[in-house]
Amino acid sequence: MLILLPPSEGKSQRRRGHSLDLGALSFPALTPLRDEVIAALEKVSSGPDPYGVLGVSPNLTEEVARNTRLRTAPAAPAGEVYSGVLYDALDLASLDAAAKRRATRSVVVQSALFGAVRLSDRIPAYRLSMSVNLPGVGPLAAAWRPELEANLPDAVGRGVIVDCRSSTYAAAWAPGGQLASRWVQIVVPGATHMAKHTRGLMTRHLVRAGAAPRTPEALAEALADGFDVALAPPARAGKPWVLSTTARPQG
């Protein structure tokens, strides 16, 4: 099973510790493009109009300034760096050791800066969206697409792909070929805040339960004891199954 998560906009920064080691990250074949994107982001972020290029508010002075220190800033596990509603609901720190190992093995976070990382990969805090057209690199989703197409399929194994990404990040990789039959897009009715919260709860549920579904139907069954689910087949060949999910009230 592969659980695909989006990154968070906000990120927690560690005050001290070792700096980024690109060679130590998962998916080492992505290293050349990671190095290229970092160099381009550092240049833009120290330039005359980083806010316009990055599509962020001028109030985010410190967050953009971090982009100029990516190679020297303290790095921390991605599961600690990414914060916000989804990651609060996942609450990685409170999982037992076995569930943490499953999360490290099963969860991949799609990243505009690093392409894809696992929760244990040590990264610095940064500010960059997959929607950015980065000077020197180009539109990031298009830049990452061939690299992810070449490297992510091996991470899937024999299980399903549980796709919790937003459309911005999903644009960087669409599982193709035989993988498409095991690709399940998670849809949560309602506001964005609730959708993120539910996806975090769902990810937590799966890694705590030790679920290893190999079919979309088995995934729906694995979630049915904590969520109201409705599974719909692909609209056409090459498109994902769609699993509509709502967290069931507890207590």
C-alpha cells in the first residue's frame, strides 16, 4: 500500500541539528532535480520579487528567507516539519512503534522541492508550491512528472494507492498502466479544513490497523469500521477509483 499525502503550507522549523543531506533522502534518483530546484529557489528567494514568483503574501518574509538557507538550515524528519490540519489529525508522535514503522513504510509526501519524501526523511522548512513556475526550472508539476513516473511505481508494491493529494500535487504524477486499477482517490465532502482533517484521520486509521489492502474494495472494507465510505469505479480507463469518505463520530 502507498498512501500519497500533500505537504502542508506551514512548516515547523527546528532550531538546531544537522543540515540537509540530499544523498540520504528516499528516492535517490531524484537527487539531481532536487539540487536544481533548490538552487533555483534560493536564487528566486533572494531576488527582487520572490513573493510574486512564489505566489505568496509579502507578509511571509521569514518563510521566504528560509528558502535562502536550505542547504545549511537544521533538518528534521518530514513527519515533524509538515504541520497543519492533516498532520495534526495523523498525530504521528502519538502512534506506537509498529504504527510509526508502517507510516514510514507506507506514506509518501509529494513535495514541490523534493519531489517525494517519506516521513522519516530529514528536510528543512521551506516555502514552495507545486503550482509555481520556477525560473530556471519551469512549471514544477511538469518538471517533476517524468522523474516521479520513473521512481514512484516501485514504492507501490502489491497494494493499493491511497491518493489523498490535492489536484495541485496530483498533477505531478498519475499512476498509469496496471497501477491505475489499484489507484483510489480519496474524496471528502464538505469544507477544505474538514477534508484535510479526515484524510489525516484515515491515514492514522490505516497505519494503526496494519491494513494492507490490495484492491479498492479491500480498502473500503478496511476503513468501514471508522468511516462512512462509498466506492465508485473509474469514470473511464486510466482514471482512479473514487472513495468518498466521512469520519464517523466517536463515542
